Amino acid sequence: MFGDQAPTFGHSALSRHDYLTRIVAGRFPDAIGRSDRSRSRWFDGYVEQLVDRDAAQVATTNPRPRKLRSVLSSCVARTGQELNKEATARDADVAKGTADNYITLLEDLSIIQRVPAWHNKRLHRLNRSPKIHIADPGIAAHLLNVDVTALERDATLVGQLFETFVATELSAHLETANHRTEMFHLRNRDGNEVDLILERHGQIVALEVKSSTTVDRGDAKGLLWLQDKLGAAFHYGAVLYAGTLPFQIDDRIWAIPASALWRSPQTHDSQHSNHDD
């Protein structure tokens, strides 16, 4: 993503239904190939192991499984959104301090991920709250009791889970990248926002995530705003979406099928390829 040449991608054969199927299946190899019923039982066992047994081994105090599961359920319902500890505590019917401690515990258990808010001295009025993502979209779909059909009927939820799907795929890439790359999100008090920001050595790759099969320039408004603010530090931007065709939206901004996350990019000049993750 941070190569000298802008990566280009070919046509994607995946439909929106295919993406939703991947979301529901999750990323665990032991769960992906199972039938719906078998996968549901596997997720039940996995969550039970985390909440009832693993949590007690990680926590400094003795967590209560029922309350921990309630906090997890609240986090699942808010995946892809900014973390609101007060609302999480209210949803789970626990004290704010308890919610805070349990959110940290769930993060230690690697079942949730906080994506910090990005800051830059050149930009003002930026929000500081992190976003929260469930570490596996299949677990989120399971705990929300939704399948592909249910997702197709819920535009808000599919947007949340699609962003979580992209965030978890990116996290896996960043863990194995040759250079340290940090992931953030951005939103300011004037309504400008960017779903995901990758930063490496002061260079920015900005990403918007859309679960729709068609996108246009309006879907890149946050990227266009950030490009204008950052100038040369803006390496490039992309709208990752559920469509099939990559195309250029603006200088250094593209629409790219989300399947690009697990397909190898090629640069305009293969002789000067430099596209490590």
C-alpha cells in the first residue's frame, strides 16, 4: 500500500452476497468450512471458553461471566462505531467502571480491538474516542444472531460488519508487514470522517468502507477533504466496496473492490515494484 507506484487491481468476481457469506463465516479456519448449525455450535464453544475460563486466567480480579458476556454483547452491537463506555455500561446493566474494566479484559483476550483516533497538528477539532471492532466478524454475526439473509435486510448492520470485516483483514496484514504501520480512524466536530487511516513514516493511506456495489465521488468526500488538508503526506486513498470494478475517482483516490485485501496488487511498472503491505 505504501509502494512508490500506486497499486492497481483487476476485476473482482465476488458479489455482495459473497462478501456477506465471508462475514458470517468469519476468519477462523476451524469455523469457515462448517455448516451453519455446526459453525454456530463452534462459535458458542469459543465464546464460552473465553468468557467462562480464559477471562479468569487473564484478569487481575475475578470477572463475572454473565456481566462480561453482557459487555461483550454491547460491544458487538456497536462494532464499527466509536466506543461509548457510558452506553456500553447502560446496555450491559453494569457500572461504568465495570464496563471499562471488562472492555479492557475483552481487548486482552483479543476478542475486541480498539482503533485509536488519529491526530495531526495541522488538523483541529478532531474527536479523540477510539472505534471498537470485534476481532472476528463471524463471532459478531453469531452473537447478533444474523445470517446472510438477515444482513441483506439491515443496511445499518451490514455497514457496521462490512467495516469490521475490512478492519480485521487489514489488521492481519499489518501484523506481518515489513514496516511498522499503525491503523487509526478520523472524525472531527465538523462532520468530516475517514473510516480507517494507515500511517507509516508520516505517510497516510486513507480508506473509506462501503458495503454497496456502486460508489461515486460522494462516497470519497472524507478522502478528498483529507487529501486537501495533508497535501504530499496523503499517499493515496481508496473506497473499498462490494462492487466488482476498480476505477479512479480523483488524483490519488480510487474505488477498489474489497477483495483487493487478499489479492496481490500489481504496480504500473512491475520492474520497479515496491508494494510491501
